[in-house]
Amino acid sequence: MVKFQKKAIIFDLDGVICFTDKFHYQAWKALADRLGIYFDKEINDRLRGVSRMASLEIILEQSGREYTREEKETFASWKNGTYQKLLKSMSPMDLSGEVKDTLVSLRNRGYKLAIGSSSRNTKLILGQIGLGNFFDAVADGTDITRSKPDPEVFLLAAQKLGFVPADCAVVEDAKAGIEAAKAGSMTALALFGDAKGCGLEDYDLACFSNLLDIF
Ligand code: BG6
Ligand code: MG
């Protein structure tokens, strides 16, 4: 059995701690429908780990026309308003027992735990699922200028925890996140999504609680 000697674990939020994909999809789909642009679940999968503006650019690829910066900002803000209304339906019931118990066990084993997410809604989501004050550090889309695959968000999470990258492992569901972890010289653990089997990860997790076998 593989074992990793680390002091801290940095978790991606969307697709790892909880599942907001369906809300992102509904909100982007509503925007695409308003603009008469084709959008489907396959395109939605390409938005995993990608910032809000970069996601919008991917959606607008289908439009075949150029939009001004102001128009793009209006679209992104409309999507976010729609997305935030959907997030309000989330509650601690959206945090699985497996994720919660594993996090608590890792903490009891002495690991420092952080969030490293591209989302500017990170604190809202953590509050909705009852983890508002749980993590030792939170680095998110409001703290950074470069989104994954840039390592900025993970390096900031490590810095907030007071550890060097070599002491940290990252758990990710997006290939862009695995790339970010490796670019930041951290151990990259893939769970679900296009992270798993992408070829850059140090380990493929079978499930969230598999963390208790390797730490
Ligand atoms: C990431 C999601 O966590 O956050 C992406 O995987 C999303 O799909 C990105 O685009 C930005 O989210 P937000 O909440 O800032 O619009
Ligand atoms: Mg993710």
C-alpha cells in the first residue's frame, strides 16, 4: 500500500468536497439559452476547475461572434446571480458522511487541512454545507489573479498554513488542478473527473475515504 509523508492536505472544493456541477450547468445553460448559444454537458465538463471568465470564453466559442468586455462582464455576472440562487438550496445534507468523517479523522491524525479553489463563491458554499469554520486555511478565487492550471491558489493555501509545497498534498477532480498541484511541486491526488487517469497525478484515489489508507 502506498503511503505519503505529508503535513497538510489541500482540497479542491467543487467536485471533491461537494458537487456543484449541476448548478454551474443549469446557470450556464440558462445564459446560453438566453444568448441562443449551443451548450451541453460535454462543454460543461470542460469548465471544471476553470475560472468564471475563462469558462464564459469557452461557452462563447460556440457563438461564432465577438463580444465586448462589458458584455462579457454582464453575462458572467448574470450567470453568477443565477448560480448563487441555486446554491441557496445547498445545506449540510449536501456534505456526505464519508467526506465529513474522513476530514475529521485526518484532522485527528494531526494533518492541517485547507481549501484551494478557483471559485469566488467558496466561502458561500462552505457556509451552506456547514464547513464555514472547519478548514485551517482557505485560498480561493477572490485571493488570486491566475486560475488553475497555475499553482497560485495552492501555493497561497500552503503559505496560509505555514508549510512548504513539499509538505502538501492536493486532492483534485480536474486535470487543470492536477497540473496546478504539480506546477507548485506538491503531491497530486486525483479523485473523479478528468483528473483521474490524466497521467500527471501521483495517485488515483478510489474514493474520498481512501485518503485514510494513504495518510
Ligand atoms: C471551480 C469550478 O471550482 O470554480 C469551475 O470547478 C468554476 O467550474 C470555477 O468555473 C469558478 O467558479 P465561480 O464560483 O467563481 O464562478
Ligand atoms: Mg473541482
